[in-house]
Amino acid sequence: MERKIDLAIIGAGIGGVSAAVYAKRSGLDFIILEPKAVGGQLLFMENIDNYVGLRLGTKGRDLAETLTKTLTDLSINITNEEVVDVNIDNNEVQIKTNNNLYTAKSLILATGANFKKINVKGEEEFSGKGVSYCAVCDGFFFKGKKVAVVGGGNTAVEEALYLSEIADKVVLIHRRDKLRALDYLQKELFEKSNIEVIFDSKINEIKGKDFLEELIIQNSLTGKTQSLQLQGVFVAVGIAPNTQIVKDIIKKDENGFIITDEQMRASSKTLWACGDCRSRPLKQLITAASEGATAAIGVYKYLKGHYISS
């Protein structure tokens, strides 16, 4: 089946939902495509402490439920289809899903990003068997055990702090000589008696039988290796954008994030982007929400012939 619309929004994280709200208020004929659940990365967040207007400690899943209710209240339906290909033809966007073909006058990409892997021996083998990418999702299974966290940014430190309340011992492994996390997070980390930080080191191999049992780590300065006996490792080394579906039809930065102007318009005049799939200096919920709104208003102005390029 082929359907023609004003706008397609791909992704129902906070950026995509924000775009949908503004598209609805603008009277656009649009769809929002999301094969999974509303919320995106919110579903993997334990506490939200830096979103203006929300109480400190708001749960990610609670905010995701609020987003779902917002869509319901505005009579915005989610189209649960996975997009497999996007192309531009005569200034129209062809969006192919696993079930249908949509032709849109414009497209907002709110596809987010996925957790990066460390690509070492044993990572794939023990994924779900001791290797995890989300402490909030899987931390419960490691109650009273010894675990490691890989990374040195805000996410890695937050994961280590969260796990310190569940696991018996947490080892934070970082490849550099200092952490990149915010100062207040580092202060809290170093005050925890059951967290150990190992600097200048990387994981060479993940080993075990049926489940993870051992990490082989190497010091990058001395070259020496050591074995850590533990039951879990949580990888928190960043994110990779979900931008494969747009291939080379728009410009991206060296890491694959979509380059836009300040109005969220990409290098093609029919495509916009918002949230974690976009190249931006601050990847936060509040910036994703504002970008979604900006993108939708940009689309509206473009379709009405009032858009002025920045």
C-alpha cells in the first residue's frame, strides 16, 4: 500500500514525540513510525535529574508513559512499522517500511542512537550472559556479585554508581588516565567504598563457560595484563547514531551523525533531524525535545512556503 502525506517522523523518543505534538498543532497530515515502544533511550534511564519541570529522580519509564499519554490525548497514533529504506525522488521522500510505502513531502529523522560495543573477543558470545549495555535493565541480576563497568564519561560513572547499590563490588575500567565525567559525579564515585577505578587499561578478552567469569585487561602504559574474576561487565563507551537508512543522501559528520542547520534542516531541503541521531554538542533529553519542536515548525514553514534558510 502507498500513502501520500505531508510529513513522516521516524522515531518515537522524546525528540520524535515533540515533533509529532508540534506537527499536530500545525495541522499537518503526518505519521510517526516506531517499531518498538514510545520513549527510546528513556526506557533505559533510571533517574532523570536535569530536565527542567520534572522532579529530581523521575524515572525514565514514567516519563515514557507520560509521552505515550500525550500522544493519546492528542489522538496521535503510532504506526508500528520498521523503516528499511529512505530515498528522495523529485523533492519527495520515499519511505519504505517492512509493510508499506509512504511518500512524504518532508521527513523528520528522530532515530536516536544505539550503544557502542568494545569489539573484543567474547563480547558477542557472552552478550546477555554477563555482558550488558544497560545497568538499569540488567543490574538486578547481579545483586551481591562483582561486576565491571567500561568507560569514563557521565554514563559510565552513573552506571557504576547505580550498580554500587546492587552489586557487592564494582570495578570501573577506563582507557585514559582521568575520567571525563562531570565533577559532581566523580566526587560521588570516589566516595563509594565498593567502587574501584582502574585507569589506563582496556579489556582484551571476555572469558567464561556458560556465563561470563573473567576479564583479561591490559595496561596501556606497561603492556602488562591481569585477570579479573567477576560475573558481569557493563559497557558504557558511547553511542552510535541510527542513520544507516539514509545512507549517503544527506551529509553526516565523521561519526555518522546527521549535520543540520540551527533549524534542524539537513543537507536535503526535505529532510530534518533531531535528537541523538543529529550532530550536536549536547546530547540531553531537553535538547532533543526542543530540536523536535524546532524541526516540526521548520517543516510547517517549508510546506507553507515561508521557510527562510539559515
